[in-house]
Amino acid sequence: MRMAIAMEWKKNNANGKGVYIYANGDRIEGEWKDDSYVKGVYFYKNGDRYEGDWSKDGTKRNGIGTLTYADGSVYVGEFQDGEINGKGNITFPKGKKTQTKSYDGYWKNGKYNGWGTMIWYNGSRYEGQWLEQKLHGYGEYTRHLQNSNIMW
């Protein structure tokens, strides 16, 4: 297992700015404090990229950050214990995988959960409650100038 490190040191601990390259090809460029990664940019081998806050021990995304996926989707919002949790917004590139343009709302364990708004590229829009990435509870769906109040 090989890795490469270039950073500032203080009393044998990483402190300050640096670059850390993992054996699997992932790379971190950012700031360390008392040997823990605290903030910067994490480049994943698969093309994803995370910029934001980390847990105190430097092992999990935690706090506010931006996760840019290799497919061009971008999530901006809250993370907790390495997962997308809390309030956030994701935008999707037009075309390939989905007709969804964006979702803005609450998340739990990486899924839409709670109140949120989804907008599709065709102009349709849903604002309402979600449970584990599915419409659930009260919501208002708008499509091509037609309004419908629907319960799921």
C-alpha cells in the first residue's frame, strides 16, 4: 500500500495545508489540525469531488459542503456522519439519467425526507412531503398550468 504526503508538520502531526494521495487514487487537498483533516477538497478516484467541512477526527463529511458527482450532478448542503443529512439542494444535468432538474429540501441518510420541492425539466413541480425518496403525505403537484392537490 503506497501513499504520498506533502504537508506542513508541527510536533510530528499534520498541521496546516497539505496534499494526501491514497493508494486507491483518492486525493485530499486541504487543511489539517492535530493530524486530522478538517477542511478542503477531496477528489475521489471515480471523478466525484467534495469540498467542505469534515468531522473532528477527519474521517467523515460533516457540516456544510458541496458534493459534485462525476455525472455533473451537484449537491450543496448539510452532511452528518458522512451522509447527506439536513437541508440541501441537488441539481441534475439535463439528459442522461433523469428528467429531474433539481430537489431543494430536507434529507435523511442520503434520501429526500421531510418537506421539499422537486422541479423537472418539462416544467412540472412538486412541493410537499417526502419519505425515503418517495412522495408521502401532503403535496402540491403542478404540471403545465394545471394544479392538483394530491395525498400520497
